Amino acid sequence: MADESDPTTADVLVVGSGVAGCAAALGAARAGKDVLVATKAERPKDATSWWAQGGVAVSRSDAEGFKQDIIAASDDTADPDAVDVLVENANEAVRDVLIETLDVPFDTTGDDPDAFDYGREAAHGERRILHVNASTGRHVLGPFLSHLDDHPNVTLREDTAALDLLTREGRVHGALCEHDGDCEPIYAGSTVLATGGIGALYGRSTNPSGATGDGIAMGALAGADVADMEYVQFHPTVYAGDEPFLLSEALRGEGAVLRNADGGRFMPEHHPDAELAPRDVVARAVAAERERTGEVLLDVSPLDFETEFPDLAANCDERDVDYRTGIPVAPAEHFLCGGITVDSRGRTSLDRLFAVGECSRTGIHGANRLASTSLLEGLVWGLRAGRTAAASGTDPEIVDAPDLRDSDPALPAAFAAEKFTRLREVIDEFVGLSRTPDGLRRASAAIRRLKGEVDAYVRTRTSRELYELRAATVTALLIVRAARENTDSRGCHHLVDTADEPEVHAD
């Protein structure tokens, strides 16, 4: 442990450096508070926001239409009040932060810098998506981090992982963090979790490898409420070969179509909107056609692919994929619609703890997320949470930090990697695009055994990889528990009849 005679403190501690975390830091810093951002990331691309392709949806002049598209895509399960918060604040938040503060170079239709080239994606009723080529996330996050790095009220600590929240009597007082093998409590008046998603729990994901569910697990272990954890969204068009990469929904919005191995277009048989149906519908259809015919190709021949999507064309060239004959695609884990339950200001059920971005459950996604709403949600809720955290009590209180032990020898080099592999095998087999009641029961048993083994090591050893593994197993159990309790098959939570499945073991 670090020397606590001169403890590290901040008015507001933000854990995570994606768009949601950056927005929370900006909101609190603008209120004049000292903000410390602790992030596992060592570079912008380690944050999930960096990987966002499609763009940022805005209301334009039709907030009601935007609201109805969000609710329809959620299979009518989104919280209308939460959706109102999103659509009513969308235009102003984007204008204030992304355009005026960060000067994000959104694509335009000509020489007029204000004539934005709004795109359309699946389940959107109109063109309303601001984008930079098909790499919007990196063009937002890079300038955002640079802006915060220059802000006098913000301190950025990279390669710093939060292991546990510091709590006392139902109030959160900061987090225990690790950097380069050393652990140190960071005390804060308010704490904002912005740790991103859960992609590392799955074998194929569009998330970076560090997306291990840390914030959700820390919040849940501290007693925060969680909800909608069963709704894990799979993106339908991810390159099916080695080194998978996302093929933006904007491709289908501009006319690309899906074809099976026989060359047949199949989406019109599954939904009236065909390729522009909600993601859960398209993902299941792609999986079914791959099983039936052996392959699904994204046909980009209706587009001027190289000109309109040069970043994606470059990804294909790097992998020797001839996109002129179609790009092999398959579903992959993409986004968690649930998380730590928060209100319209990002407040959790624990005093002085906030959550924003993918680790939070605002209610706007319900059972299935509408495309290009994740960056917007992180921006809107991040700003609101940051401002509220700044006003909620920012006098850090020094409390007892956990007594971490290293009484046993270091873990074998491959221990965490092997357990992660086993966890992914169980999750992929039983908690994927479709689930069965019996499969979920088997997954629960296997993950509980795995968690018991991990917990035994955590009690006597301290390391970042071990705590990430603990977070992943806790988050996996929350997903499985929610999936078992919800017998209503909707959106991303697709239940099918019980099939004969092999017994699995955690060893």
C-alpha cells in the first residue's frame, strides 16, 4: 500500500476515460471542481469509445420521431422518461461539446462546415447521424482527452486500474487504485464510474480487451442496484475471419445488403425493414443463415465503398479481404444495454456514487439499443452526472482502505488467462445470441465454481489481472442471474426451447 500520510484526494474521481468519463470530468471541471480521471487505458484506443464507428445520433428538428425510433428498437421496453432526457438534450450537448468545444470534423456535404452529411442506420426513421467517415469514436475521443489534459481542473492518470470502491455506511468515498504494481486509495467527495462494457467476457467482441465489466462488478459488490443485465447486444456485421473488425451499420444504411452462401438476399424474409431492421433481428437472421448455408456476406457493391468508407476498405485490405466479392460477416458481442441502475443525473443507489456510459443502466435502451445512441448517451449523462457530482458534496473523507494481502506466492503466469478462456467458453456456449433455460442453469453452476476459485486467490493475493478476472466472473454471474429470472424473450434476450447440451465444468 502507498503511504497514506499524504493521501491522494479529489473533489470528483472519474474512473474511466471513454466519452462518458470525459464528459463527466468536463461537467465537474466546468463547475470549478478538482477532477481526477483514473483509467486503465494507456492510449485512447484502449477505451471502448475509440472503436465506435457509426456516429452520434441527434434529434435535429424531430425529437419525437427520434424518441419513437429508440422505443421501437427497444421492443417497446425503453423508459420513455429517460428517452425524453436523451432526445431533449441531444442537440445542445453535441453542439456545445463536440462542435464548439472540441471542433470534431464531422463529415459535410460540401464546403459549408455547417452542412453536415447526416447518415442513416438501421431502425432510424430518418438521416440524423453525425459521423466522421466510419471512425467517429476516435475523432471524438482523441480531442476530448487532449482538451481535458490541458484543463487546469483535471488530472489524468493513465494505466491506473480501480480495484475496489471505498465505502462506509452506504456512502462511496473513492476507490482503491493500482498502478505499476502499487496500490493506493484515492479519496473523493463524489465518484463516477465510467468503465465501459463487458466484451472481454466473450470470445468475439467489438470491444477492446480491457472491457472486463470492472465498474459494474465494483458497484454491485458495494451494494449498488443493477438492472437489465440479460440484454447483451450482438452486432450483426463483424468480419468473420481472424482479427475481427466492425462493419458499420452505416453501410447498410447506404444500401449494402446481406447475402447467404448461395448468393440469396434473406433479410426481407425476416423483417419488413430488411437490412435496416433492429440489431437483434438482423443478428439472429445472420446467425441462422450462416448455420443453414455456411456463410453470410455483406455485399457492398451498391456503394462506392473505397470513397465513402475508406477506413473500412483499408481494414479489408490489411486482411486481404476482397470486398468486391462480399465481406464475410458474423455476429459478435457489441454492447451491454443494462448495468448499474442510475437516474436522469447518473446517481446510483449508493450515496456519492454515479455511473455513466455502458456500465450504467439509464433505461433508454431497454431490451435492445438503437444504433449510434451510445456516444450520445455517454455525452448527455456524463455532463449531467459531472455537474451533479460537483454539487453533491466534494469534501473528500479519509476512510479505512481494504487491507490487501500478498501472503501467498505470485500466481502462475497463465492462471488468469486460462480462467478467462474458460469463462469465455461457458459464456459463448450458453449466454450468447440465443439462450435456453437449461443452458443458463449450466452456465450459472460453472461460473459459480469458477468465481469461488478466483475469490480464494483474491483473499491472499493482489494483482490487476486477478481483480479483472474477479470483475468478469461477478459480471458474468449478474448476466446469467438476470437471464434466468427473465422468462420473457424480447430484444437481445432471446430464449429458445431447451436442447440437449453437454455438461460443463469450471476446471
